[in-house]
Amino acid sequence: MCRMPALSPCPAETTRKPLIETEDAPHASLLGVTEGEASSMEVALRTAANEPFVKERLDHELVLRRLWDLAFPERGGHAGFRWLAAEWAGLGFQSEDPLRDLRGSGLQGLSNLVQLLENRSLPGARSSISSDPAHVAQLLALPGLPPGFPLAIASINVTGYLQYFFGLNSVYPGSGARKGDAASQRGLVLLAAHEGAGVLQSLHDALLLRLAFGWSRLKAGATLMDFPPLLHEAFAHAASVFSGAPASWVLFDLVSELEGLELPRFGPIAALARFAMLVLYATCGCSWSLRSLSNHGDMEPPVSQRSKKTV
């Protein structure tokens, strides 16, 4: 079996340069973000990205148990939970021990996966799940997703990439990933301070959605051997999106460009796209909610970054 790039913890950096500098004040002002709010959000983002998964901590164990409940409800819920189980590999972990894949992205790598599945468990978003191996496709609620998509390791690698690109931790995720420049790092902090820390989850979900659609285009019977090129392409695409974004970021634009899917505005595919965006924003707490898209397909989106003027 092909092994994904190891996300091994690196020695902690002795000094870190703040992501928010004095020259960012104009952009922060445009978003209504104070210097104190930006600094607090930077600390929160770094703290979350550097928290390891600790097996002995009950609150961490409960997150893993929640993943078990979401993925394998037919296995008896909490009573059927097992630290080591073949089911974990069926969900896309690289072995029967899920903790081996969390050494780099830590608790956040697990939390993002759990949040993704919870979002897709909204009323009407998920069909009944049985012990059939196709449950992964049902969890994602994406029609046409072929069996075998390595959901867990895909999600963990996306989290690791975002942590590394935005300078939140120093664990290299592999697959040609590179660190973002100071402008990209500042853009994330300011956007998160304005919209809420949930923006990182939205970026994660959008990039994972791109990987899922990329997997669906592969030949029948694709295996984990076919996955690394998809990761490499997704990371390069994300770096291009973030690096090319204007100084004042708009979450809707970032999510749309990360997905990079050319979809029609009308018809069933357009409805699926609106639903996907609804899911991405469902728990974000962002100022522009897409919940209404489920009932109003003709609603105008917010002003695009590419047309938004900075004054």
C-alpha cells in the first residue's frame, strides 16, 4: 500500500514573527478588525494548529469517538468504539490505528474531519448508512464518488497543508507543499478575525471537495497509489489561489476558487453546487450565510474579490 507523506512533528521554533504587522492596519480597518482582535485570532489559530492528539485526554478521546459514531453508526455507537479496528482503514486511514496519521496535524486534523462529516449529517444531507463499504460516498453526499476515496488521510493531509502554508506550524506535509508568503498569512488572520475561526474549516472542506471530484475522474479501481498526484495538484492549486488573492480576502471567492469546479448556474448540478456551499458555510458563523441558497437559487453572491475595490 502506498504511504502518504509522513506528517512528523518538527522541533518547535524558538521565535515566530507575528503574522500581523503595522502596515496591515488599512486592510484590518476595511474589515472592521482591531489590532487586538487580529492578534488574539493569530494566537488562537496557532494554538489550535499545534495541539497534539493525546490519547490519555478524555476530551480528545471523545472527538475520536464522535468520528466513530458518524462513520459507523451500525457498530453500536460508543459501546462499539475501538482504538484499533479494521474500520478505520476502511474510512481512509492508512492502518487500523488512526492515531498514527494524526502525529503531524494533531487534534485539528481529527476535528476538521469530524466537522466535515457533521456538516454533511445535516437533515436531508445524508442517506441512511449501513455497513456497506459505500458508506464513505454516502457520508460525503456526493453523487458519483467512486469507492476507495481515502477520506481520512485526504482530510488530514489537507489540514496539514493549511497549517503549514499559513505558517501555523512547521510540520511539512509533503507533496510539493510550500509555505505561503507574509501577505497570505496575514490575509488568513484578518479574515478569521472578521468571520470567525471557522474559515479554516471552510477552506479545508473546499480543498477536500476538489480532491474528491479529482478522485471521481480517475479510472475505475483507483487505489492509494493514485492519490499522491492529486494531492500535489491540489496543494499547487491552493497556493495559487491564496497567493493571487487581493489584500482584503472574501471567503466566498476563496472557497469557490479552491474548488475550481466549472458548474452551471441552473439545473440539478447547480442545485448540488448550492448545497455543497451550504454545507461549507453551515457552521462557519460567517457574516454572509449561504443557508438561503437552499431555497433561493437566484440570490446574488457577495461582491467578488476580483471586482472589489480597495480604498
